[in-house]
Amino acid sequence: MPVIRILLKKSATAVQKLGLNRTDFEKGTRGRKASCSFHIELEKGRVTTISPAAPAKDLVALLLEDETTRVLLRQNNYKITLKSDLELIIANITPEAPEAAAPEQQVVHG
């Protein structure tokens, strides 16, 4: 969890990638040649896209259990992808705040 927390924070400036250890992943899934991939999009802490649901829901549940990651998820929008080669990609997709528009000048004709 600490690594994912760091990646969520760093994703504010660039897309973050992490290669997961295939051996450890296979131990966790109790199978050989584990093939897992998913895609999650979260907006302000709410899931907007999740595919496929089973493994992705587990990750979202873990992220929301941790106070620090829950705060980050509620403050921003994220896209989290696990590719079939076990590369985890975290992108902060929060739209930039629009710049304050310059006040319109009033033209007086005299």
C-alpha cells in the first residue's frame, strides 16, 4: 500500500508505472501463469469505470480502506490500469482548474 500511495501522489506531475513481481502475483492468485488485467477510473473517490470488475473491485476496496489514499482519491480523478504483463499504471486525470478569466472591459461611447 505505501508504494501505491506514493505513486498516487507523484501522479500529479506525471504518469506513474510500476512493474509487479510475477512470482509474488502468482502466489497470491494460487495459479501458474496468472493473467490479470483491469482498468479503473475514479472521479472524486467514486468509480466511474471498472473492467473487469472482480480484481479491480478488490483494489478499490483496499485503496478506500487506507485514510491517506482515500483522501487522495476524493480530491482527484485517477485512471488505474493493470496490464497483462503486470505493469501497474496510475494517471492523475483531474482536469486543470480554468484560469480566472480577465474581467471584460466595458466600452463607453460618448
